[in-house]
Amino acid sequence: MNMLARPDLVLETRLSRKLMDVYIRVGLVLALTLLCYRIFAPFITMMAWALILAVTIYPGHQALARKLGGKQGLAATLLVLGGIALIVVPTAVVFGSMGDSVHGTIERVRANAFAVPAPPARVAELPVVGPKLHGFWSLAHTDMPAVIQRMQPELGELAAKALGMVASIGGTILLFMFSFIIAGIIMAFGESGAKAAQSILGRIVGSRRGEEFAVLGTSTIRAVALGVVGVAFIQAMAVGIIMILAEVPFAGVLAVIVLVLGVAQVPALLVTVPVIAYVWLSKDYETVPAVVDTALLLVAGMLDNVLKPLLLGRGVDAPMPVVLIGALGGLAGAGILGMFLGATALSLGYQILMRWVATDPDIVDIAELEGELPIVS
């Protein structure tokens, strides 16, 4: 009995020590992981945007690099400088226009020179809100200072919210600029980065599927950038140019609103229809120009209905509704960044689900099995 008890005691001691050693190592790894996350957490959003920008612009970067004799760093530098110029210059123009408009409005109000035209008689005939709207409009037409005095608390709150919005937009622009710079560095080392991403995914889902998932994630990000953000930008530019040519007040601000609505997948008609109403009610436009402006604004307001089915989901091995639902769900949960993450995650989940559906456990493909198994020489 003593001869058997002693080896059991030795084995238990060794196992307990090894188990304690494993616990300590796992604890150290978890502690190191938590420390790395806390250090890296402030930069996660910026790095995510940098990866999205790098993946989206990389085909253009490669085309430019080929024209420059294969100089990856120079091509990335030129793209970053051009991108920053495209961000800073239009932003400065829009904010300058907004500032001038607000300053001019304030000065006109102070000088009691802010004239509001008399309301049409048919406004009072509108159901429910007609009489009140006509009365308020008439008061603004006859005594604008009294209206300003009555709305002073609301105007103060609105000014504070507007100031906070401007500060938020400024911070977002700075974040986007730094992300663009990091994206340039990622593009300069694009080949090694792509191999690293495939290796990481290969360790998670297998070497062959890792490459497929890397391609699917890349194509989904580009499809969302082109089909959601690209379409919103094109539509905002079209609406803005038409309103500028039609001399609509605050055309730059309205174009930015159309861009935001387009990214949020809200119809631009919410902006173009009131502008059309302004064109017809202001009496500053003749009949033919008003008809032309109305037609152009209606076409521009519905432009996304034509472009989105053509561009969203293009080149992605997943149906367009899957990409769109993922983008909308991510946008609702985590903003614009979540739009890319949601579309990519749902596309990957769709591929995993359909691969599982197509796999019959009773049928084993020998060629596929040999492809999954490691080759032993």
C-alpha cells in the first residue's frame, strides 16, 4: 500500500504544480491583454477608420503606384496630401459660408432689417395648423423684434446646441485627418498587411477560409463605402450644385444636411421638397426656371434610388439586402463606423451560415477534406 500511495502522491503533486503554473500563465496573459487593450483603447476608433480608408482607397493607391514606377510610399504620400486637401478646403468653404450667413442674419436682425414677406392667404386655410401658422407668420412680417424677444430662450438653447455641434464636427474632422495619415502608412505596407490579416484569419477559421473571409471583408468595406457614403456624397453634390445655381439661400448648409441624411439612409426629399416649395412660394422665380429647378431637384432627391442598387453589394459574395441591413443595423448601433462593421460582420455571418447549410454531414468530400488536413512529408 505504501508503495502505491507514494507514486500517487508524487503524481498529484506534479499535476497540482503544473495546474498552478497554467493558472499563473493564463492570468499573466489576461493581465497583459487587458493592459494592452487599455493602452490601445483611445486609438481604436482612429485605427478602425484608418483600416476602412486604407481598404477603400487601396486599388487607387496601387494604380498610382504603378504610374510612379512601383513607389508605394510616394503614392501613399500623394494620396494622403490630396485627401487632406479635399477634406480641409471644402470644410473651410462650408464653415465660412455658414459663418457668413449666420453673421449676416444676426446683423440684419439687430438692425431690424430682417424682412419676412407677408404670408399668402391660403396658409390660413391649412387644416389644424393653418390659423396659428398664419398668425405667427403675420407677426414676424409686421414686428420681427417682438418675435425675436418671444423666442429668446429657445434661440439661446439652439445657439448652444449649434456650438456643440460645430465643436463635434471639428473634432470629427481632425480624427478623420489623422486616420487618413495612418491609412497612408497602412497602404504603403499593403502587401505585408494583407498577408498578416490572412494569417490571423487563417488561425481562426482555417488557412483556406481565412483567405476567403479576408477577400469578403475587403469587398464588403469597399461596397459600403461606394454604395452608401459614395452615393450620399454624389447626391449631396448634385443637390448642392442645383441649389447654388438656383440661388437658394443656405445652399451649402442644405447640401451638408443631404449628405448626413444620405449616410443615415434617410430620403433627401426631406430637404428637396421644402426647397421646391420655397421656389414656388417666394415669387422670386419665373415659371420656366421654377419648373426646371423643380424637375432637377426631384431627380437629384431620388438619385440614390438608382445608384444604390447598382453600387451597393457590387463585387461582394453576399446579397445586397444582407449588406444593406448590416450597414443600417451598424449605423443604428454604433454610428457611421458601425455601418462598415455591421455590413462586414453580417456578410461574414451570412457566408458561415450558407456554408453550414450547404454542408451535409452524411457526405464527405475527399478533396475538400484533403485540402483542410495538413500535408505531412
